[in-house]
Amino acid sequence: MLLLAAVLRPLPLAAQGLTPPEIAARSWFLLDVTSGQALAEHQADMRVDPASLTKLMTAYLTFTAIRNGRLALDARPPVSDKAYRAIGSRMFVDPRQPASIEELLNGMIVQSGNDASIILAEAAAGTEQAFVERMNREAQRMGLANTSFANSTGLPDPQHYASARDMAVLAANLIRDFPDFYQLYSKKSYTYNNIRQENRNRLLFVDPTVDGVKTGHTEAAGYCLIASSQREQAGADFKRRLVSVVMGAASASARAIESQKLLTWGFQNTDAVRVYDARQPVGRYSVWKGAADTVGGGLTEPLFVTVPRGRTDGVRAEIERLEPLVAPVSKDQRIGTLRVRIGSQVAAERPLVALESVQPAGLLKRSWDTIQLWFK
């Protein structure tokens, strides 16, 4: 599976006459998840306190443990003293009546419970510190170059930081890899232990296209919000998803207003274009010493790019082939590189792969092709 961080590229909108809105926040980032392109940013790689945005990684690893069978939704892990005495936001788990993994997920995601986060971390890895080590390994795997975790909750620590760009990549990977669990992020409230708490993401209450993701706040971090919206695009047969990250806003209302401003600007000023479907033949390419003379080339995943609205005519694809291509050729073997340009800028780059296998030819054809290759 292609990691989003590996394909994330800035779209040169300013050079094409589009100027992002003014956003009142320390750093911010707008990502088109559909294409994997950055649409607008400010101080996006600055290392800042992520507060409870941290819980996205806690959730990602918990979802992974459930998918791999290491945790069960109906399991009720014990409540450690550390979790019970957690400071900050809580779901108020009673050690005498431990919550299920499913309840803890709701408590962490909807209520932002620090106690729930610690219990889940201890259930998945034995101790929170062991879980933190997994968090940092996963951050490395995702290519989150400006992220370091010191706990599972987001409580302040000198070694605990992240960037707006990294948080957007993490959110997009979570949405893509765990679509069933992602539905939890759209819940507006959750009641546990007879205590009802509302989701702090105010955009869920005012914009029906927003379905997540996570708020955060500490004195050092200010007010933070990762917001995700999926909307229909006129004339397209697919829905388009944008993720905005606002870090260090002045208030809870400001982070919602600035996030909404970013999302609206992105949808109103840009379009996503489907360039190729997965497995769609891009062309046929010569094969030497093969039972077939050519092989079809294509992509393993759909390819979209984002352009300024009304500028789809500036999109063009180019192929750089690996030559000579000599049989045997395996299905999905890389046979080149496909690049998509918007004007002179490279907007996307993907491996071009063989869409079918090509077996070696008989001795006579292999010998003849060998002679021809000498003269090439």
C-alpha cells in the first residue's frame, strides 16, 4: 500500500494566480487526500505541541491491534493507577468496572479521554512507554519527519512535538486504512458512566460534509483542529476529501472558523482530476526475449491530481521507461515511471507496472533478440 507521505507534493497554486486565505494560526496545512497534494500551507513543518491531536496515532495503533487480532472490542483491560489518575480531559473510567475496548475508543475519540488513551496503550503494548516506542516507529514508517511522541495522550513534554504537515498525513492514512473505525470521528457526543460529553469539533455541528477528525488544546499548543470534509465535485463521479490542520489558534471558536475557511477555499478554488484508474492500460511496451512482444503498462492505484478550478487542460502525463525490458516479466513488476505535470511542475509520480506476465520465449527468439540488443 502506498504511503501518503511518499507522494505528497505541493501544488504551485500561487504561481497560477491562486492565493490562499489569511489564516489566524501559528501553523496550518491543507491537503487534498484524493490526490495526495498539498494545496496551501504556512509554517507546515514547524515542530509544535500537538496536544490531543496525538490521539490519532494512539487510535491508529489500536485499530491495527484490533485488525491483527491482538485486541478484541469486547475485552475489558484493567485500569491502572496511572490511567485512573490521568490529568486533563477524561471519560471517567471506574477501576471497579473496566470499560470495553469499544467504549474506550469512543471515550478517546469523542470525549478525548486521557484515561482511555493510557488504558488502550497499556492494553496494546503492556506499558504506555512501550506503546510510545511503537508510536515513534509508526511515525518513522509514515515518513513523519517532524514528529516525536513522548506519551499516548498529548500532555506537554519537551520531546513531544509534531508538524501540521505530519498531522495531515497521519489523518489521511487513518481515514484510508481504517474506514470502518473512522466513522467514530463523526459522533457528536458519547455517554459513559452516566456522563455525556460532546465532541469538541464544532464543525461537526455546522457543516454536514465534515466527518472528523480531532481537536487539541493545551496552554503551550493553543487551540488545534484537524478537520476533514468530503464533498461531491460537479461533473465528477467521485467524492473528494480535503483535510485541514490548524495549530495554535487563539480559541476554540477560532480554530473552527479558520478550519472552515481553509476547507471552503480548497473546494471552491480547486478541482481533482482523475488521470488514470487502477489497472487502466496506459500503453503497450516492447519486451525482449519474451513469448509476447509487448506488455501492457498501468498503475496499481487510481491516480488523481488537483488543479486550479477550470485549468484541467494543463494536465499531461509522461512515461519514463526502464529499457531494455527483458523477459521474464512478472505482473506488477516495475517497468517505468509515470509523471503527471501541471504546466511545467511535476504534480504526481508513480511506478508504471506490468499489467500481465510475459514468459521467456523459445531458444531461437531469445538468441535473435540477443543479437538485436547488441546493435542497440
